[in-house]
Amino acid sequence: MSVIERSRHQSAVQAEAPDRRPTLLSRIWRERWMYVFFLPGLMFFAVFAYLPLLGNVAAFQDYSPFLGFRGSPFVGWSNFVDLFSDREALAAIKNTLVISLLQIIFAFPAPIALALLLNSLLSHRIKRFVQSVVYLPHFIGWVIVISIWQNVLSETGGLNHLLQQVGLSTSHLMSNASIFKEVLTAQVMWKETGWGTIIFFAAISSIDTDLYEAAVTDGAGAWRRIWHVTSPGIAGVIALLLVLRIGDVLTVGFEQIVLQQNAVGNDAAQVIDTFVYYNGVLGGNWGLATAAGIFKGVVGTILVVLANKAAKRLGTAGAF
């Protein structure tokens, strides 16, 4: 058999052979160990994130734990009507939006600025020392953080003691309801700014060093290199984190706020999370609390989609 005939024969055999693509089950079995490692994370989200979504039916019931979901009477949209007609709930929504806006304006850019500042340091020893110092507050719980701030800035704290020693008037920063939201933002910045720089350091390190060398050759100074090289290089990461942060606009630090709420009162410190806690967990009004949770989820989803579309129109990859 000639070479040409042998080639034709092999082609004919391959054409007649059935398409033996691996089935779904065979592919799963082939990658079974990967799925084994994937299974604990999947179970975690299934049990603690997706399974509790079935309880959202309580938002449409006069729910009672003693009657259960089947025995509790159906009330339709009554809980949502009560939510948006409750002055306390409306005040909680307003406070949540104001706190989130302050944190987006001030706390969100703080890690970016700190990462850019530390990246400009020439001494690696100083850079590592500063990084270690600013990372530490992240590992301190909010109970300890609030205690530290109370000991420094409260009416009997160290700052007022120092002001009294020099003959100046004292201040009541931790119990002043008019500046409570600004104090919350400052606490978040103090605790989380250092930790947030990790992501931006990783993004900066991925930028091609040839771009910096070319910018230096063209005579660009430090600020121009930051503006024309570093900023575009980390723009995608900034857009991704901003989209995710906007999705959590109705979620602020529950533990941070509930620890300080008694000092400033509900008018200044009541947010959606504390409203749900006091009315649902403590007050037993499960339907109203669940309605507030659904409202948070719907608004967060809409904001994520809109923010992602805006990020893509600005030229970044977005979150999805």
C-alpha cells in the first residue's frame, strides 16, 4: 500500500469512528480532586448564604417563630409599606447613605494614596517598617479599637486631660452626635487603610518597569509618572473595588456602630443593620426586619450593575 493510499485509509477510518468526546461525568471524575477541594467552600456559601434566602418569605408574612413559615399569616406587601412609612427606618436609611458616602469619598481613596506614597520611598527598609505599622490596626477587633478611641478622645480621655493641663477648653468627640459620622469614617480609615494597600501594592508591582524608565527618559517627574504610568496601571483594580464598594452602600460596620450607639443616640447612629437587629432579633418584628434586608439586597444589586456598566464605559474591565 502506497503512502497516499495509507493516508486515505486512515482518514476514512477516523471519519467513520464515532466522536468520543468525554462526557460531563467523566470530566468530573477526571478532575475529582479539584472538586473535593472546591466542595467545602461551596457548602459554606450554600449553607450560610443561599439557603437562608428561603427565609425571605418572612417579609411577606406576619412571621412568628412559634408558627413557622407555614403557619404565619400572609400579609403581602404590608411589611414594605410599614418599612417606608416608619420614621425610624427612613432615618436609618438616610444615616446609612451618609456614612457610606463619607467612607467612599474619604476612606476608599486612602489606601490608594498610602500605596502611592509608600511606593515612592527609595528605602525598602523604611517601606517595610511603615507597612508593618499601618497593617497592625486591621488585626485589632472593633471592641479594642473603640476602647482605644474612647481612652484618647472621650470626655475623660487623654486628649481632654492634655487640653486641661495647658488651660484649653475640652472637647467631647466620642459623644458628639453632630460629628459621629465623621468619627466613624476616621475610625475606618485608621483601622483599614494599611490593610487596603496590599491590593494596590500588588497592582503597582505588576506595572512594567520599562514604562517608568521611558517616562524618566522623557523627563517626567515623580508626579507625572504617578499620573501617567501608575494611575492608569491600577485603574482596573480601582474600578473593580469601587464597584464592589458601591454594591455595599447600604452596609456599614454593624459592630462598630452598635458599640457607640448609646453614646450618641439613635438619631445619629441608627443604620439599617442596627434597625434590623433591634426590630427583628430583639423586637421580634421579623417581617419588617426581613423586608429591610430584601430592600438592601435589591438596591445593592442594582447599584452593582449600574456601577459596573459605568466602569466599562470609562474603559475599564469592571467587575463582570
